[in-house]
Amino acid sequence: MNKSIKTKKQVSKTLIKLLNYKPLDLITIKELTEKANISRTAFYNNFHTLRGCS
């Protein structure tokens, strides 16, 4: 599987889990990347903003 696709899937799954507990406005990129076990660089290589994930 392409590394970019894997990263996007990890971020998507983690974001969905976080949205069960708090609204999007309160989720930080730091929190998302830590819980998804990816670097901030990997996040920004695939998304411009957190809103770009949804």
C-alpha cells in the first residue's frame, strides 16, 4: 500500500475516533498526529489543515 494512502487512512480513523469525544474545533493537529502515530511532517505532506481531513 502506498505510504501516503496509509497515512491518510491512519489520520481518518483517528479523527473519527476523536470526533466521538470532542468537536473538530477542539481537536489539535498535535493531538491528532500523536494519536495516529505519525509525524507532523507526514500530516502536512498529506493535508494543508485539519479541516482538509474531513
